[in-house]
Amino acid sequence: MGGSQHWEEHWNRRRVPFQEECRRARAALLADLGDPGAAQRRVLADIVEVCRDSLHWKERGYDTVGSDAKSFRDVLPVRRYDDFAAEIDRETRTKGGVLSCSPVLRWLKTSGTTGAPKRVPYTLHWLLTYRIPAMQAMWGTYLDLHPAILDHPYATLDTQTVHENVDDFLYGVQYQAISNRHPRINSRDWNPPWAAAPWFGLEAPSSHAGRMYHRIRHLVGRRLEFVSAINPSTLISLRDLIAEHGPELVRDLAAGTLAGRPYGDPDPEAARHLQSVLDQGEFTLTDVWPSLGAYSCWLSSSAGLYRSKLDAVLPGARAMPFMSCGTEGVTTLPVDRSLDSQPLAVGQAFFEFVPAEVELGRLLDAGEHIDTLLFDEVEAGRDYHLIMTQGNGLYRLWSGDIYRVDTVRNGVPWVHFVHRDGVFHSFTGEKITEVQVTEAIEQALTAYGLAGGLYLCGPRWAEPPHYVVVGEVPCPGAELDHRLSDAVDRALATINIEYASKRTSGRLGALEFRTVGRDTIAAYTESRRQLGNATQYKYSPFQKDTDFVADLVGGAGVPR
């Protein structure tokens, strides 16, 4: 294939060093898990050292704080992301020195709870000391569990990260998603053997469908051993795209083209194989790649709903877990095949916990002191708010994530993500909030000159999954259902960039809106109050499922 010699040379040069880097990082992870207390003390001391002389710490008097957990928690307050707004604004201009004394290399973009993208400082210290070692440790586990990952240049399809040109900047500094690893910052930045592969680099299209087609075109007919994704929906869409564009792929393989343009030598054998798979009608990814032995992705919390589908699409392939993480930081790192729970990444951040039943938001709003627990004070079987202090200067950050402690092994909590505080489901990582859905509904109703009432919203598992909303309006009807479904869906895509991405790629279906008359939901809520604890029961717009649809709209609750 065109240009294969250059990238395969890169693969051959990087194979052994990459393997060694990942195994060293995994060994360091296991050492930290063997002495978690020492790991947490080291992380806290390191963060205090890199932040102590920053402008923010000096101005607040934090530069006198000790590096012990008690002194640190006594002096620095628990904060939300929005509480850092002034410091982040200032740091966008200074490019470092405000929250920490390490330069800001780029700004990481992710959806905020109000729809405004967050700006997370990606500092040199955080990159080299924490984020890159975390990725290396995870791949060290993958290599330990499935060594075939590095058997040959075509053995692995990595969809976790991409290389894309950046067109958004904050005062001259790149502003991008953490999954975009372009450009490499220095020789210690993430550099897997496949970094120069054509399906991984800048020549691949930026659209989800285009990039997936590019990947498939290069790898069909090859001995693919392992596919890695963040969201399980990516793996489902891989199979769906082959089904949708199968004839094009067969033609490209047979003709030696890519999207109809000359690209390398014809591969009639691969074309015949793919055609035989397509002729089956129903096929799996292991039909396309019989060599495919393992895959990785998120599989805890609501992502676990994909397990039966993944078993059907990847029969015989072994599942491996993905780290539990967000743009703000890494929480767990996999050390084995356990899919439901993994150990707290004690070498990645300084972790604190607050029992989930505590109304943390109310306490912060009131300016009250927050009592937190350390990693060795949590209990198995309980849910907790997660508070993280990161090496990029975001200290004692209430992440908004709820984690369950499944067990404690050798002093280390094994945890899994349960849900966002106030959010019950996130099918593909879109993490929609009540605030976002409320705003989208209000925008849609206002556009039609309508005043809304109460609403209920829940996730519906379908092909593809989507959200269903039942809302009160003055004059409900089927035509209004159709209009509001479209309007709310478009508004939510504008408010939440992750929702927009998943809608565009087809991993989420369109939101479905059903109208009911005034006071319908109020009466329903009141009836539920009567069935339960009348004192503690309260109206909640977000529901864990869509059972309420049939209760409120009867036969109309059947999916259309």
C-alpha cells in the first residue's frame, strides 16, 4: 500500500522501546498498588512542590501549607471546576505560573455541565509525570494479557487517540480534545509504534464515518489481533459501517483504491473474503477478521449495557477494560481482565472521597467545611463523590463523578464509575445533565411560543440508543411531538458537544419527545410519592429508565 514502507519502518523502530516503556510503567503501577500510602504521599508532595510558588497559591497564602494530608485539607478548600474560572482565565494569558509552576502546553476541551466547554490546563509536568505514564501502564497490562498486540504492524487498531490538525486556540495555545495527540510535544510524549500508520495520522479523514472507513480499508485482509476503543459504541459502529459500505470496500480492495482513488496494489483475495462475509447477511467482526482475539473499551456503569451486543459482534474475542478517566484526570488503571472494577490509580492523583448521600453541592453553595475521607478510609459496598488533586494545578476538585467501592484488596480500593452526580445514564460518554436537557426543552418551547411544565427524561436501549422525554404542554398532539423531538434534539446537540458528536456519528439516535397535558406529570409524581416515603420522595426530571412513558402516554409509549 502507498506509503507503507515509511510507517512500517517507524513501527519496527518503536516496537521494542514501546514495549519496554509500557512494561516499566506497569511495574511502577503495581509497585504503587503494593504500597498505596507511600504513593499517595509522594503524589501530594509532588503537587505541593510544583504549585507552592504559583501566583494563585502565593496570593491565597497556600504556599505555607505542608505536604501532609491533614495540613493540605485544612488549608485548601474543596472546589468545583467553575470555581477555578478566574484562575483559568488568567492562565490562558500567562500560559503557566498561575495554578502551577509548569508551562501550559495546550488546553484540553470537554463539555461542561452548562454546555460551555471546559478548559483543562495540560501542563508539561502533568504530561510527563502522570498522563503519559498512565497510558503506558494501561498498554503494559494489555501487552501482558495479549502479547499479539505487537506481533506485526497490522496487529492493532487503536481508536483511543487520533492525530488531527487543531483549529481552535486560546491566546495562541492549542485548545483540543485529550484524545487528539497531535502534535507530539517532545520525545517522551505518547508515541506508539502505529503513530505513523496511515489510518492513525493526519491523512485519515476527520469525520467519524470517514476515519472508520479509512481504518477498515487499510486493515481488511490483514491479521488484526486487537482493537482498542474508549466507548463500546465505537466497536458497534465499526461493524455497522462495514455493513453499510461493504460494496465500496470490496471495490476498493479489488481495485487497489481508497474511496475510489488509486491507493496501493489490488488485493483480490481480501476483496473475495469480505464479499463472502457480506453475503452471509448477518456477520460479526470476527468473521471479517478471524484473527481478532481481544478488544478493550469502557464496560462499567451504563456502558455495561453494551456487553451482550459486543459478545454478538465480537464472538470469541476477549474483553479487556479501559482506564476510568476523564479529561480532568485518571481514576483507575486496569491491571487484569476484571471488567467491573479496577484499582484506584493511587499514583495518578491525590484522592479524597465524600459519601454519595452527602449533598455536596448544597454544602459548597453554603460555604460549609467539607469532611473528606482518604483512600484507606472508604468502605466496600458504598458509593462516594470523588475529589481529585491533579498535577496540573486543579486542586481538591469535586469531579461530579460517583464511584462505588467494590472491594478493598491489600489496602487499595477497587472501584467503578456509577454515574455523574445528578445524571443517571450516559450511553456513549455524552454525559447529558438535567441542566442541559432543561435548557434544550426551554429553547424548543420558546421557539414555538409555548410555556412548558414538568418533564421526565430517560434513556431507552434501542438501535441506536436514544433519550425519551415526556413533557407537559398546553395542547399535546402527534404533530407537536414530531416538531419538539427535532427541536429539542438540535438544541441539545448545540448545548453538549459530546452529544452532538455521538449524534453525528450515529452512535446515538434522535431524542424522542412525547407531549402530555398540563399537570399530567405533576399528578404522576404525586402518585409515586404516595407509594413511597412521602417525606423523602421528590420530583426528579431524570429517570433511570423509560417505564414512565407507558404510564404517561399509554400505547403511545411503544417505540415508533
